[in-house]
Amino acid sequence: MHGSQVGLASILGLVAYRCLLDDLDPRILPLESVFPEEALARAQVLEAFRQVDPTGRAGEECCADYRVKVEAWHAQRARVAAVLKDWQEVRSELDGQLRPAARLKEILRAVAAPLTFAELSPPIRPEAVRFAFEHAPFMRRRLTVGDMLVFFRVDREYVWDWGWREVRG
């Protein structure tokens, strides 16, 4: 089932990349705004996980991992600034590598893989998928497109809505 989950989550990821490439405009994004302050990042993570663990233990564990990621992100400030400065060129290169989410769905269909989270065994409720999508950046040390959405302030509600439409077909 994990592979099927990854396949479906990859559809959401492809939409996230598409939105990042289409919506990011570094000309209107101050460099300082893409580097979260530790206290604000911590508060954001704790709040995100309070609903699933009111004791705060899950939030604290995630804060520890997220702090490592944010510190590493801050350490790359000069590289991030260079990417934003050359964004049109970087965007063009990445755009040439990105495939449409619909293409992945065609591939999943061709191998008779589940095409929706409801088709998984056991099925995953839309609320659980959404929670994972919205909070995945705060759960791990590794940098993902979800982190880019957060750091670059892309409208994640819009990304979710589009991604969910793609997964639901």
C-alpha cells in the first residue's frame, strides 16, 4: 500500500511544483520573508500538531526536526538569493523537467494502481490526506516542495484544491 500512497501523493507533489513554478515571483518577495524566524516556526509547528496530540509531545518532536531543517535553510541564504535573482532562468530549466500530474495519473491507470485515496486498502479519508499534505513540511528534516511552498509563501490552499481535484479526477 505504501507504493500506492506514494503514487497518489506524487500527483499532489507535481501540482505543488507546478504552482511553485507558476506563482513564485521573487520581485515581490523580500528575501528576508523566506527565512522563518525560529520562534515563529516553532509556534507554527506546535499549533499544527496540537489538534492531533493535545499533550504537545508530537509537536515538540516535530519542532526538533523542523528546527534542523530551518537552520540548514538559513545556512543556504546566499544560494537562495542567487536562485531568486536568476529565477526566470532557473524556472525555465525546472519547467522543462516537470511532467504534468495528469501524465502520472495515466501511468497509474496503465498499471492498474489505485487512482484515488478512497481506492486504497484501507481507504484514507480526505481529511487525513489534507492534514498530511498541509503539515508534511513540519514533520521531517528533509527539504521538499512542501517546504518551498511554505518558505516562498505560495497559497497552499490553492495548491491543495488543485491537487485534490487532480487526485479525485
